[in-house]
Amino acid sequence: MNSISFSNAFDVITDNKEEANELQVRADLMIALRDIVEDKGWKQAEAAEVFKLSQPQISDLLQGRIDKLSI
């Protein structure tokens, strides 16, 4: 049985190394921001105020909608 390994999980969905790296950075950022919101016990409106985002943007972030997060 042959195995294939990838240095980045997003290498599986794109052959473009820059795109895979950007997706990884966005995912890492989303996880970090989500962890902060959860650790602080903030409601979405509170997080939106702190991060200077809208409540719907915070909702997208917390739901893991990576396509909605730009860097």
C-alpha cells in the first residue's frame, strides 16, 4: 500500500502552493480568533465590537466559513 503525505492539508484541494498556504493561514487565524472568543466567553456582539467586525462576520468566523474570511 502506497501512502501520500502532504505538508499542508490544503495541498489536497489545490495544486497551487500559494493558495494552499493562504488557506492554511486563514484557517489558523479563524481557529485562534474562535479560541479567544470562547475563552473570554464573549457573545457574538461583544466579539464584533472588540475585533471591529460585524456580528454576521463573527458568526461566519465561529461557523468556520473560511471563504468569508479575507486577509
